[in-house]
Amino acid sequence: MVTRVGTCRCGQLKAICEGEPVRVSACHCHACQQRSGSAFATQARWPEAQVRIEGEAKTWERIADSGHKATYQFCPNCGSTVAYVIEGWPGVVAVPYGAFAGQDMPPPAFSVYEHRKHDWVEILGEVAHSATPSTTRNPGRNLLP
């Protein structure tokens, strides 16, 4: 089984993820742009039982566009977000792709909030494009954006 370790910039906080992610998405919403400091954010999601967080984390909460609470875990030293959960997606943990620097990661299969995508950004490959996040739940790969 594949194990991937995502870390904050200083290495103090880690997300240890077992197996392949159930969903990989690029999100163009304003909150993801602010969180990542970029034009969009890419994240992978695993079932909660396949993610272990190690190190000291602080949390910050916000209400997402969906009305659900999003809880972010970040390093109190360097400020990097290492994992987050959204209450509307129970049992799933998201880890930002930047935490996996230099590791082989699958490409995104979903691109959401494209109505907020910068005109110069293009997500290539076999990708489902959507103006808003998906609300369907299918076993395996399609556990929300």
C-alpha cells in the first residue's frame, strides 16, 4: 500500500496518508485561492481512517459557500495548512497538494468553482469541469470535490 506524507514548511506537522486518494480536485473558489496564495488550489482526499495527523496543530474554522463548517489544521510555527475537513463531507480528510512537495501524485479529476477561475488558467486532461462543487456521492473516487 502506498504511503504519502504531507508536511508543513518547517516539517513539524504531518499528514500521513495510506493508499490512493478517493478524490483529487482543483478548486478555484476565493477561499482556496487565499489559502494557497495562488490562482487555485489542488487537494487530495482520503477516508478519515486512512489519514493520521502528527505534530502540533492549530485549527481555524469558517463557513463554506455550502453553509457547512470547514475546519483547517495548520502549523502554529510556519502557518502551512496540512489538512482540513468540511462537515458536509463526513469521513473525508483533504490534504493540500503543496504538502506533498516532490512526491508522485495523481492529476486532478475534478475542477470546481470554475466561474471564479482566472482566464489564463487551464486544467488539462480527463477532468470533470464544474462551476460549483459536486454534491453527489459515489463510492470510491467521487466523494465530493
